[in-house]
Amino acid sequence: MEDEQSFSDICGGRLALQRRYYSPSCREFCLSCPRLSLRSLTAVTCTVWLAAYGLFTLCENSMILSAAIFITLLGLLGYLHFVKIDQETLLIIDSLGIQMTSSYASGKESTTFIEMGKVKDVVINEAIYMKVIYYLCILLKDPVEPHGISQVVPVFQSAKPRLDCLIEVYRSCQEILAHQKAASASP
Amino acid sequence: MVLKAFFPTCCASADSGLLVGRWVPEQSSAVVLAVVHFPFIPIQVKELLAQVHQAGHVGLAVLGTWCHRRQGAEERLGPFLEGLGAIFSHEPWLQLCRERTSGLWSCKATCQQGPARVKDQVMLVFYDQRQVLLSQLHPPAALPDRQAGDAAASAEGLAAVFDTVARSEALFRSDRFDEGPVRLSHWQSEGVEASILAELAKRASGPVCRLLACLLSLISAASACRVFKLRPLSFIWSKLAVCGQLGHRLEQLELVFSTQKAEKPAQLMRKANVLVSVLLDVALGLALLSWLHGKDRIGQLAEALVPVADHVAEALRHLLQWLMGAPAGLKMNRALDQVLGRFFLYHLHLWISYVHLLSPFIEHILWHVGLSACLGLTVALSTLSDIIALLTFHIYCFYVYGARLYCLKICGLSSLWRLFRGKKWNVLRQRVDSCSYDLDQLFIGTLLFTVLLFLLPTTALYYLVFTLLRLLVVAMQGLIHLLVDLVNSLPLYSLGLRLCRPYRLAAGVKFRVLEHEAGRPLRLLMQINPLPYGRVVHAYRLPSCGCHPTHSWGSLCRKLFFGELIYPWRQRGDKQD
């Protein structure tokens, strides 16, 4: 069962949340961030090349121009491969674990999987960063102390959706975690 | 809990049969390892499972039935398969089924005990058996030793799947061409994986290792003999970087060619890393050697060396003349200035005379030292660092003279300053106490204090200049040492493995949901998530020479201010000078 809704992130950009319910025990949430805008790309390229041309008129060395082109290309490739995240996915599978995938603009995917045995809970936390923002995070169990928390793993770090989107995801996650808690409570 | 069935991808096209594997009750998961095909004798299947249990200490059982059929052919097999459930009783009994034409899967799990219920929620997780068998999880789960008795694996979570597959290697040893009593389907059933080169290397490695181990023990015995322990030689040995590097390489080679087999995979990786690092080092060293010895470059270097030394001496002479005049507009104490300046000038003159004395022999020395590059690039770089140290020995001497003078002055000043205020350093109590001095003590003390205070700028300036020069030389040597450390400690074999066989070094797993139809069980594909490069280097980096600077920036500044001598590299086990 697939479902798509549009939300906005904390800066006002448009986000698209795709929900897929594969089975009662497996759900996937996919947040697509706004793409790289042509306007900002053109602006940066023009600035760099104008600066290089200015230096060229001062120094009369044509190496500066080729260096500027080289730097722009490398910078763009590096940005697409290491910085620009296109899509963030949260896959929650009952009694297996939670998987977070970030897909970069160049196609690279980086995945983290947390086993269900380590997950204590999924909560929405508040943070103060020039204003109050909300973020969804996974609390991990402490192996030493049974009621303690060893780590807080934030989810959707680069998409940064607003509270309404987070509430949708939170409700679905809690439904699945409720099965898990019921199963671990019964012998 | 949802029942999870881990199914190997290689068995998805196998014929119908029995599912053999391990049931993990804590996670309610069934790890299927192989499919036993019809016809079989139940006793022989049970014997095979007992054999694997003895070899790997892993409790295998028949988990259920596997049915790969055409549509409509189920009526014949149905009761037969249910009858098998009575022979090999297992809770819960899995019944996996796949249709040949449409490729649709179906799965059922039944429990006989308690309320007879059929579990609807079964999840199929496909895994690549070969990759899971060969991969190592990082961090390694703390597992009990394989040899320690009958302890079954108690790994947590998904590490249990990896552990089960790794311990059941005995099950995968036969392929379909073997005339065994039981016919199995697993990742090696099309033919056991082997390579002629690997087998030959294994056979040859025994005698080669023994020979090289003998050779290396002879060399280390020779180097540890009494002659080299005598005072002047051992002092020189400890100061030269080349000896440290050669000793380090000898230790590493002893580790690689030791006749003991590596027990843990981490030790095997370390041996492989050391071997690849040594080979690369020697290859780069030979390349450097061929470059040096071609086109008479050694001659050119030797011819350029003496003029460079002369040039440096000339620059130092100018510097001393400048200090003896009015450096940077500061007014120095004329007499002290002249004394120090002339002393250093004479020292410089002596040094240059020695260098000129050596100049006819330099080419031969360089030629023979250049041969050391065949032992490795790191040895050549260490030799370079030692040559720089020897050529700038006069700068080191100037630094030591300036530092000692300055240190004496600072000590004198601080104790006379205490006298000026009427205090004294109490050695017994390690603190400053008040003290009443006599009049003539006070008079002499104040006089000396004034003298030392007004001579301070001159000494301080000489100290500053020579310390800066020394720090420059130390920085150059430090760069070379950094490069040597990099070649020494980079785990090239692990990086190569991560590049070419990423599934071998696993940070974890990742799941992908396969095509899902309503009414069919959920199917997931489990893949290996490889370790990122940074963590590979961090986990497998080799220990370096151990000559790292032991000071922090704060203590370094403190030592410079008080005029204490700084020794940037202390080898392990050195006595404090």
C-alpha cells in the first residue's frame, strides 16, 4: 500500500513523504528533499569564474582559468557525492530492526541498520537552535544498565521535516514497536 | 514475535527436499543452511547432522520441507511431506513452497505442542551464503572459543546467523559430484571452490617459512651479541633512525614468517598487511635505487653537497656577524656579544674544515649508503634523516651551548630574585620559605642579580636564534619521520580487500524489501554493509616505530622558556640523558 503526501521542512522548503506499508510488520517512510536548484548552481559558478577572470587580468597567467574550471568541476562532483542528500528512508521491520538509508545526488547510498534488541524507543525530541525545532530519534538500550539509554540516534537529519510530518512517522513506528513490546513481554 | 526464516539464495532454484539448519528460539528465527534432496534415508541424515555438530559445535536439525513444484502437482507430495514432519519432529515445522512458473512463494509454520496454531506471520529473509560465510563482522561479537567444550554459540541478534553459517563449514564440504549417502544443495554444491595457486602457496609456505625463520633468528642473534652492547657503539645505534627502522622491520618479518599458524582472523590480517607493506617498501626502494644509480646522479649529488654545506656555513657566518653588531636595532652588551660571537665563529670554522677534509670521500660514502635503499624506501628515508642530522650537527651544538647558558642564567636569576625579596627555596619541603640574610650576602646577591639581569637580552637573543634554527631542522626530520610512519603503518592489504572484496569486511547488514504481493509472505534481501575506509584503517593499522614526540604543546613551550633541552624523539627504553 503506497501513499504520498507533501510537507515542509523547518526552512520552508517542500518535502514529499512516501509511505509504503508492505505488511503489518514492515513499513517504509521515504522523505525526498528539494533538488539542487539551477539558480544557486549558476550563481556559484559565475562567482568563481568572475573571481578567476579578475585574478587573470592581474597576473596574466592562463593557468588560473584552467585551475578555476578544474576546481569548479571537482567541487561540484564532491558536493554531489558527499554532501547533497536527495532522499532519506526509514524502514522499520518488526522483530528485525530499523534501517536508515541516505541516498546522495550522485547515487551513493549510505545505510545504517539498528537491531531491534538494541532499540529502546522512538521519540520526538525538542531542540533549541535559534528557534525550537523537533526531530525524531531512536533511543538505544544501555547493555550495562537496564533502564538507561546509551545513545540517541537522530533520524531525517538532512531533510529536517516539521512536526506534522514527524507525528505521522512517529505514530506508525509506535504501532510496530507496540507489537515488539507485547511479544517481548509475553514469554 | 514474527517468525523469520533465513533462506540462502542459492537454494531458491533447488529441487524439493528437506530444510536443514538451526533454530534460534530467542529471536524466533530459523537459519536454513542446506536442502536435502529425495531419496534419502532418515538415519543417514541424522548421522550427517551429528557429524557437523561435532565438528563445529553447532546444533543443526531438520527444520521443515521445501517444495519447488509446478502448479497443480501438489496433491502427490502433500501427505508425503506431512508424514516427514512425524519422522523429524521439530517445533515449529516450516513448509516453504515456490511455484516454478510464476516464481511465487508461500510459507507456513505449524506448532504441534500447545494450542495447535498455524503461524501466519512468517518473514523470508534471503541471504548470500558465500558472502555471509566469508565475511567478518566488526566489531567481532564476543564468542566463546571454538575449542572450549560443547558451548554453543550465544551471539546476539544477526551475529548469530553469521556465526551459524561459519560454524557449519563441515556441511558445505561435499558437492554433487561426491558419491555420499545424502544429496545436499548449498552454495558449494555445484563444485567446491578451490584455487591451484592457493593450494600450491599453502604447500610451499611451510618449508619457506621455516627457512626464513631460521635466517631471521640468526640475524637477530648476531645483532644481539655482546660486541654491540659496548658503550660507544650502543649509544650511536640508539641515536640513528636507520637502526630503529631496521629493528622494526626485523620484528615484523619475524612475525610474518613465524611457523605458528594464526588463530584469529585479526592476526591473519596483520600478517598479510605486514607482508604487503614490506613488499611495497622494497619495490619502492628498488625503484629509488635504480633512479639514483642511473645517469651518474650520485656523482651529481656528491658534487652539490659540499657547496651546499659551504653556503649554509656562509649564511651562519653572516647571521653571527649580524648578531655581533646591532641586530634589529637592539643594543647588546658589547663584551659578552663579542665573546659569544667569536666562540661560535670558531666552532663554525672547525666544522667547515672537517667537511672539506671529508669531501673526496663523499661520493663513495653516498654510493654505499645508497645501496641501503634496496632494503626498502623507509630505510632510505631514515638514512636521509640521519644524514641531515649529521650535516646539521653544528646547529645542534650551537643550540645546546645557547640553551645551557640561558638555562644557567634563568636559574641564577630566579634564585637571586628570591634573595632580593628575602626568600629562599627550601629543598627539604620543596617550597619557598622566608629567610633572613646577612648584609654582605644581600649586597653580593643584589650585585650579581643586576649583572645577570642586564646580560639577559644578549644571551636570550642568541638562544632564540639558535633554537629557531634547531626547530627548523627538527621540523624537516619530523616530516621525513611522518612519511616513514605512514608507509610503516598503512594496512594496504585490508584496504585492497575492502576495495575488491567489500563483503569480507562487514560493518553490519542492510535489508531490501523484494517485490511484495498481497497474501504472500514478506520477502527481504539481506546484504552485507561494508566497513567504511576510515574504520578499516583504524581497525587494522600496524603499530609504528614508537618514536612519537612525548610532549604536549604546553610542556614544549614551558621547556623552551626555561631553557631545558628538548629531545623530540625518544626511542622506547632510552635512558634519560
